[in-house]
Amino acid sequence: MSKIYTIERFILEHQPESAKGEFTNLLYDIALAAKIIAHKTNRAGLVDILGRAGAINIQGEEQQKLDVYADEMIFRICDHSGRLCVMASEEQEEIMHIPEQFEKGSYALVYDPLDGSSNIDVNVSIGTIFGIYRALDWDLRGREEDVLQPGRDLVAAGYVLYGSSTMLVYSTGQGVHGFTLDPELGEFLLSHQNMRLPAPPAYYSINHAYFQRWSPAVQSYVRWLQGGEDGSAPVMSSRYIGSLVADFHRNLLRGGIFCYPAEENKPNGKIRLLYEAGPLAYLIEQAGGYASNGRGPILDIQPTDLHQRTPLFIGNRSLVDMAEKFVAEED
């Protein structure tokens, strides 16, 4: 590249034709929140921010201190800007209204403030996932219906990966673009433009410890991924971090599939539809891939609950199509 592109410059030059200033600035607000969270994440071993916060979130999971910090930071960055009508967070039971003293905007934000937080204390990559919808009724202040929209209606989605470097990856429907944070400049710089899933795929990501909990169809599919069954699967290695953003990011760059199927005691799966599966499904389709619950597109599922869960197969289309084929034969 002959030019140095900051994320602000790139957003301004590549905003959708339908976008107004508040949409462009909202994306930059999220980038600002990511910088602040990245700063705390990189210093997590040096300050009192590691470990449990002592509370249980709506998912029934014990909150980590950095979880709470990230959740509050995103809300505080975005609550007063006049760009949002409502927010919804994986960490909060109900929708988060914009305070009355601030102007209401035209968009709704859903987010997982810190995906993979169980890995915080062991220095494994974690991340933030977000999705942006247009408000259904711009005259109202913000309702649950504004966030309970299918992923197909997203106008933007992305994630931030906090690892050996901090990356922000997003799409507004015009391809997937990645930016790496330069710690000296304190700015996200364009590093990966028009990201596409490569073929043949290199990796499949699944927790084999749960093999006995899966349906016979999913077990057969996993054996196919390993080179069994009819032997038609591409040769791939198994890689599973246990942090969805990290697994997704690796597979986006190298090609592959991430699977979190339904289990006997979790027939609806574990991945959150609104905060994780929907935004990542939007990104993967922009990168030439596909996301499914095993029976159809994630993007076409109409959410009915803020904390709805779903099975998830996401990655190269050929691999996800094969997962649907195995599940369909069992049905």
C-alpha cells in the first residue's frame, strides 16, 4: 500500500452510500472503546483487573473483572454520542437505554464485551464482538425490537482481537477489512484489506472432549472432518483455542470451520445468537463463507429473546454445507 490508512480515514472513504455522519462516527466510537480495553488488557497482569468480579451474569457465568470493565467502557463511550437509540450486551439481562438527558440516535448496538473471558487469567487471546442495526422506528427512543432483528438486517458487524497485537476487523457490507493497533501511535492502521477465506481450508475447530454429547450425525461429520467416512474431506489440522474470536480469526485468515454443535443437555447450543453468532455470520458471508445452525443460515434466524442460543457451524462454505448435509440425513 502506498498510503497509510488510519481506521478513521478508511471509514470515511468507504462508508456506505446510505450512511450518515452518525453511523461513521459510531464505528469510530467502537474503535476508541477498543483502544481503551486493549490498554487495560495488555496491563492486566500489572493492575487489579484479573480474576473474578464476584457476580454472575445473565448467562449464569461468573463474571471476570475485565468483563465488567469492558462492558461499562463500551456503554460509557456510546451512551451520550447521539448515535444510538438502544444497546444490548451479553452481560446485561435487559436492553440498555440511552439516558434521557442525551440525544437519541438512529442505530442499535449489540455486543459481547469480552468473548473468551474464561481465558483471561491464562493470557490467551480474547475479544469483543459487535453488531449494528438500524432502529425500526426512528421516532421512538429505543425498544427491545430494535435489537431483536435477524442478522441479515445488520448494517455493520465486527470484532476486536486482543492478542500478541490488537486487531479490529469489521464490515459494512463492502468486504471485510482488518486494522492493527500501532501502540506507539495509538491508532488502528489498515493491515488486511478485503479479507477472504482461502481455499483449501487449513483448520477445523471443535472441542473433541464433548464428542459423546453430540448427535450421531454430528459425530459422523466430525469423523469426516478428520478424514474418515468417505475420505472426501480436505486435509486439515485440528486447532481449538476455546475463545471464539481467536478461533474465528485464525480460520478467517487460513481457511477452515468452527463448530459448536448442540449437545444432549444443550439442545439449543451454547453460542449467543444476538451477540456472537449473528455478527460473525455477517462477517463470514462478506468474506465468502457461510454460517449455519446445522439446518439453515444463522442470518435468517429471527431472535425472540435477548439471550437466545444457537448451534453454530461457521467457515468455508463447502465445509458448512457438508455439516448441513450430515444433519439433514439424520432428520
